[in-house]
Amino acid sequence: MDQHRELIERAQHVIGYAFNDPGLIVRALTHASVAHGRLESNERLEFLGDAVLGLVACEAIFVLYPDLLEGEMTKIKSVAVSRKTCAKIARQIGLEELIRLGKGIRDQHGSLPHSLAAATLESTIAAIYLDAGLGAVKRWLTPLLEPFITNAAESGHQQNFKSVLQQHVQREFQCTPEYRVIAQVGPDHAKTFTIAVQIGDAAYQPAEGASKKQAEQRAALNALDALDLVEHVSDGTIRIVRRREIGETADAT
């Protein structure tokens, strides 16, 4: 462990946890590109950490929102355990800077792809779990997850703008939004799609995305924006506005 002493010390400082078995955090921060074999990398820990993350997130949502039913809790969980959220947490605490990997994987700014940053968080979760059990993971992870859980619950959309738009359109216009592909450019492995939403005779501002799903979500958001159904908060988050059945007052939920 002597050759990894600095890594262990930095990791324990970043995490705020001292390992009984420091070898666990070394493995958690070892990418397959530099491991002697895949069994020596963080891939197995990532598998376990994903399951532990789901359990911690579910319990936090269950406790924070005692009046929500399964469907709504599931939507919030999907945001809380997403690759995007995990990558944000890894970057927020400085964990992604510690992972050991081969050359050329980081971008020119030194950042990891979302998937690798997220995997680093999951493998670290597993390392703490194996070292000290679920209680230690919850004490460390729950405060990191709660802001994302709260934002997802309060946003009213959980990043699924298509679902919100469809519910509104079916209720107000008794029809279903149609998504039209305006353009697709680039090679098969790196296409960009441009998609627009059509609601009856009205067409809304198109949006681009690296996949049809991403472009459709962005196009749905453009339509919601045009229909005055979203609020752009100063911190960059987006909330759905629920209009009362009587009057023009709107509530952000």
C-alpha cells in the first residue's frame, strides 16, 4: 500500500471517511485501463455500488416524502440514481480527480465522461459498504443525494418533459403531441437529430440532440416554454407551473 499512500490519504480526505481496509478505495479508484486485469479494476465494485446507491436513494425518498405513492417515488429515484446525478456528485466532492486511468480518457480540460465519473462514485459507495456496512454509506451519501432528490420532487417533471407535455395536451386539447424529425446529420456513430413538436396545427421551436430521445425531450421543453408552463429558476433548474382551474394564478410545484 506504500505506493498508494498519497492516493489513499487524498481519497479519505475527499470522502471524509477513514478506511479499515485502504485497499478497497484503491481498487474503487482503479479503472480497467490501468488494472492488471479486469478483476483488479473497479468494475465489480461499481456493480455492487449501483445496488447500494439504489437502496439508499429509495430509503431517503421514502422518509422525505411519506405521502407519495410508488409511481412518483420511482420517478424521483430515476433522477437521484442517474448517471448525470452520480457524475455531478463525483465532481462536486472532487472524487473524479482521483481515479487512476489510462492516457487519453480525460478530455482536454481533465474531465471524465459522465459514465466514468458516475462509475467512480458507485465503486466508492461499494468500497465504504464493504469496509463498514450500510450505516456508514448512508451517513456519507444521504446528505449528498438529498438536494437532487428535493429538486426532482419539486420540479414537477423529473427531467421527463415529454410526459408532462403529453398529460397537458391530452387534458387541454384532447390530442397527442407529434414529434417530427426535421433533420439528422453526421455519421451513424455521431448523429445530431433535430426534432420539433406539433400539437394540432401549431408547430413549436425545434431542438437538437445527440439522440432522438434527447432531441424529443428538448423539443418538448420548448413547447412547454411556449405554453408558459415552465419556470426557469435562477439556479438553472426548471420547474413546471401548474395553473389553477379558476383564475390566472400559477403555482410552481
